Amino acid sequence: MDENNKKEELEIKSEEVKQEEKQEVVEIAKEEPVKVEEEKKEEPKTEAKQPEKDRKGLAIAAMVLGIVSLVLFCIWYISVPCAILAVVFGILSLKSSKKGMAIAGISTGAVGFVLMAILYVFIFFVIGVGTYSGLQNIIDDYEDYKYDYEYHYNSYDDYNDWF
């Protein structure tokens, strides 16, 4: 029977606690309308702070610029700015919902830039080697001409034959 008494006492106490909580809620509710109205007045200020926007536009721009830099890699004044912008926009938009497009923009921009660099290094190498070998041929031809001129026209043996 002691257990039954304890259960009844616990039930009575729990009911008292519930009633006290209800009274506190009612008291708080009576005080709250003033605070709620104040909070409602402050809400428009917090609405100005919008969550970070999804940057899918940057991801699309990165991919398009990367493709342009890849296709037009032989035109450096188009390829370089497009490649740089593609990489920058791609990095900025990695956290967007279009993550695949951002990665595509970064990779195509980098590949376009590398292809452009390889092309122009190759062109300058070929021009450099061609110029060097051309100059070397000119020098060799000049030495041959000089040798032939000195041999045929400055030889004293030829002049002695005439006299």
C-alpha cells in the first residue's frame, strides 16, 4: 500500500507541476504581447538579411567561358581572359547546386590556358630555331663569299701572270 500512496503522491505532484507550468505560460503570455509586437517590428530588419544565394549563374558562366577558351585557344587575347574568368567563376561557384558545371568551367579554362601556352611556346621555339638557322646560313654564305672573293681577286699570283 505504500507503493500506491507513493504513486498517488507523485501523480498529485505532477498535476501540481503541470498547473504551475500552465500558470507560468499564462503569465508569460500576458507579458509577451508587448514583446511579440516589438519582435514583429524588428522582423523587417532581419528580412533584409537573405540567405546566401545559389551561384548557379556563376557556374554556367564558368563553363561557357571555359569552353570558349578551349575552342579559341589559338587566339591569345580571347583565350587568356576567358580562361582566367572561367577558373575564378568556377572556384566562386563550387558551393552552388551546379557543382558539375563549376568543375567543368575550371577544368576547361585550365586546359584552354595550357593549350594556348603550349601553342605559343612551340611557335616561338620554331621561329627561334628558324631564325637561328637562317642567320647561321647567312653567316656561312658570307664566309664562303669572302673566301671566294679573297681567293679570286686578291691573289698576287693572278696579277703576276699579267706582267
